[in-house]
Amino acid sequence: MSFHKFQANNLFTGTEMLSSEHVLVCDEDGKVQQIVWEQDAGDDIQKLEGVLTPGFINCHCHLELSHMKGLIPEKTGLIDFVFAVVTQRHFPDEEILEAIKVAESEMIQNGIVAVGDICNNLLTFEQKKKQQLQYYNLVEASGWLPAVADQRFERSLENFNALAKVGSASIVPHAPYSVSDPLWQLIKLYYQNRVVSIHNQETAFEDELFLQNSGDFVRMYKMMNLDTSFYMPSGKSSLQTYFKNLSGAAQVLLVHNTYTKEADLEFVLKERGYKSTSFCLCINANQYIEEAVPPIEMFRKLNCNIVLGTDSLASNWSLSILDEMKTINRFFPTIAVKELLGWSTINGARALQMESLLGSFEKNKKPGVVLLENLDVDNPSTLQAAVARRLL
């Protein structure tokens, strides 16, 4: 059997940053065999300039919206962005399928090995059948009006049954402002042993809706001609209102969290703890839609499990976890490279229940091997010039 032997300036294992004296040994299929000292590695070592890391985990993507790249202007605000997606997403299937193929290829080239992918239809099914990436298919259910709960859930269930054939799958709520109480009750029946994601506190108006039934979501419902006279605000933040509905999930993935407050995090810690709750940051989407920045230092201070996502090409310039790290570095320049890489690899693998195969260079895992060129791990600012190159 032949082996791949990789040596670089640094080797990030998923949890540790090792020095240049270490060599990563994988078999010809990419399965990790061991990490050894250089003197014990034998011949045929590939000596590389940069940092070796496991493949990246993109915990939040909408592959099915890839055809909308550049279609919606930047900085519209979330309400007008959501309305634009709902009203402008319909294109000929051939165009959508080609955009999906190109977008998946972009992710592969950018070192991504697994994706938590939001699904509202089956347009990604044929591409996922090719098994070029690992997918956790997060099949959304949405419907703010109680009267449509059964119909919307049945559609989601059909999509779930199909997508479960091409990867892990779960039925998940779209967002607190788009799921009625009857729909929550139906979704909860499918939580067991699964990952459940939700778009959380992506705009300040979300809390306003739940605190006092005011703000821009009221305008959005009017734009959509929805009769919301049934709705009574809870008087609590969005997260503190709906979070009880996630109690049956094995892993909870809260996405965006741009306007999450410390009291919300303390509430999560009290209700379920952080061990099985992850906070997904999609900072480029926040910048694209609202020029916003999530409160990352707050999440770090409270030792939250942080993971990264790209969101969709409708709300981002690229599908690159490295680009997400670069933007975080611009706003938070003191966060160490090692910490950012942990969010991008092992944390993401755990959040998507893929840690037995991906996320770290442990024996018999097959996490992919990525080389980050032009990167000095002791100088986080060098991330800005870094380039990801997929080796395995």
C-alpha cells in the first residue's frame, strides 16, 4: 500500500497546532494513519509551505439558491432580502441545476468537505447523489399562518424522505418568525437523534416582533398579504420564546445570532447547556445583507461552541470558509488562527454529527487535507493573504 506523507510549516490536527517536525501520513484513499516525527516518517515526504489542516465544515449553506448570485443588491436589510428571495428565486430548472453544480465545485476547491445544507425543494438531489461532499440535509418547514401547517409539513416530509437517501437529513424550522405553533408541533416529531437548525436573531426586528409585535416583520407580513390577527407576542426575546421547541433535538444549530444578547446565551446554558448547542456565524452574509457583525467576543467569553457557515450565494460573494475567517479577522484581529481553524473543522464536524469521520487528523478518519498557503500561525493578520489548496 502506498501512503501520502505531508509536512508543512505547521500541522493543525483539529485541536492542536503542531510544529514543522511533524508529518501527516494518510493512505491512498485519504484515511489518516498517523502523525509521526519527521525522523520516523521514512522517504517520499511531500514538503510544503503553509499550514496543513483538516477539510473545512460549512455548517450553513443554501445550495439551491446558487443561481441567485448577485441578483439581490447588497445592504437591503433582512426583510427586503427575504422578500426578494421568496419572489425572485424561480428560474428554469436547467439554470438552477448548473449553478448548483458550479457552486459545489467552488466549495470543493475552497477546501470544504461537508455542508449543512438548507433544503426547500429537491433541486440539489441529483448533485448530491454524486457524493462529492458530505451533506447534512436540513429540510426546512415554514408557514406563519396556522391554517397552512399541515400542508407545509407534508411538503417538507416528502423532501425529507427523498433527501435522506443522499445524506443525513432532518426536518427543521426555517425561523422563529415563519413557523406557527401547530407547525412546531409537527416538526418536533422528527427531532430524535438528529441535528436541528434555525435562523436565529438575524436582525434586531426579530426580537421586536416577539416582545411587542412591532418592527419590520409586521411590514413584511403586510407585503405578503398575511392576516396576522391571531398572533400574540410573548413579551420575551425571540430565542427565549421558541427555544423550548428544540428540546428534543440531539444537536441544535443556531444560525447567524447577529443580535443575540448575553441574557439569551445564559438562557440557553440554563435550558440545555452548550455541549449540544452550536452557534453558527455567517459574517459575510451579515455584511452583505445588513452590514452587521455578530457579537463574537460575547460568544467567546461564555465559551460557546462556535462554527462557521457561508449562507448562500444570494447573500455572499463566495462559498469559502477561509473567506469567512478573513472577515472575522478584519473585525476581530486578535483571535488566534488555531481558534478559527477549530471553529472551521472539529467544531463544525461535531455540530453536524460527523466527527467520527471528519474534522480532525485522528487515525482512520477521512477528513480531507487542505494546505493554507501564505499563512503564519503566529500572525493572524496573514490570514488576509492566505489561499486554500485542497490536497486530498
